[in-house]
Amino acid sequence: MDEWKKPIDSGKIPESGAHFDVIVVGGGPGGSAAAAYNALNGCKVLLIEKEIWPRDKICGDAVGGKSLSHVKELGVLDMIESTPHYVVDSIVFGSANGAEVRVMLPEEAYEKMGLQSGYSLPRMQFDYMMFKRAQEIVRENGGAVIQGFSVNEIKVEKTENGHKITGITGNVGGARSGNENMSFTSAITIGAGGYNCPVSRVITELHGEDHRDDDHFCGGYREYWDNV
């Protein structure tokens, strides 16, 4: 079995009521990186993710050059190199009449760091490697990681300067699981849950902003073929 198709043992679930320096909601690449960096800087981190690994995610599957320094710092670059991937060295612009223009990426800028211009690999692989490494770093530095945790409330307190997020409430398995709610508090809560992140929804509501603008969006299409 491929490594990225195996379960990830993220350790013991902390007791409800536990306090952390930082809570990160969302275990994708952004959330995993945020959790890992905070843990490396001495913070007690709680990293939570609603899905359970292994899992896939629809995406363009590009790991851009600007992110590679972070991927390397967190110890994931060697993992990428050891799995099936493509090296990105150019961008092709094409038209309906078949004309194409290939623009080479500035590889020399990344050679100074010993990196490539970018990679392309399925999110199932990349997210797995980022999360696996992040949960190792978080746990090694006194934090905790929970998979399959659904957030159903963002705790907010009113202060003299407005509002402050103080923690989260949710449960393992979602509302239909029958599991009891668990609450955790923190000095800082990072919302990295993507398009429907519960933290970002609360922040936009508190500031009277729209969570999304339906007039501005983009779409993507991806296929993988075997034995073609």
C-alpha cells in the first residue's frame, strides 16, 4: 500500500476543557504549516481537522515555488521527492486555435535555495505528508491533534476593544455521531478551514462583512487517468 493511503495515528484526544496557546482549525497545508511553525516556536498547539486521513481534495495540485522554502523547513520536501510527482518548470498559455506560448519559470531564483520552481502532485499525497509531519511536530512540542472533529461553535467574548475568539466547541464524528461535545480554549485561534471555515464565518459576521462574493469565483476541473 502507498504510504499516503495509510491511516495517520495522531495520538490521544485531549480532555475537554484543556487550554492551548494556539488552536488551528483545519489540517490542510495552510493549517498544518501554521500548527507546525507555532509548535516549533514553543507554543502548545491543538490542531483539529474534520476529515480523517487518508483523504483526497479537488485542487489544481500545484505546489508553487514560493511555498517550497516552507515545505523544506518543515521536513516535507524529501518526502515529496520520494513519491510520484512532476517538476513544474513552465506555464503554457493556449488558445482555441491551437496556438501556444510557453513561459519558463525563473528557475535560477530557486537554484540559490537548492529548490525547484515547483511541483505537481495529488493533494491526497501532499496533504498527507504535510499533516503527518505537522502532527509529529505538534505532539513533540506538547500539543495535541484531533482528526474527525467537527466544530459547531466558535467561542467569542466581548471586550473593550470589540470581540475576541477564546476557543471552540465540537465533537468527534459530527452532530449525528451521538458523541458528547468537547470544548477547548486558547489565546489565539487560527482559521484554516478553507472555503467554509467556521472561524472565518464568525469573523465576517462580527465585522458585518460578506463571507463570500458570489459574483467573484473561479472553478477548476481535474482528472486522473490510469492505464491510458
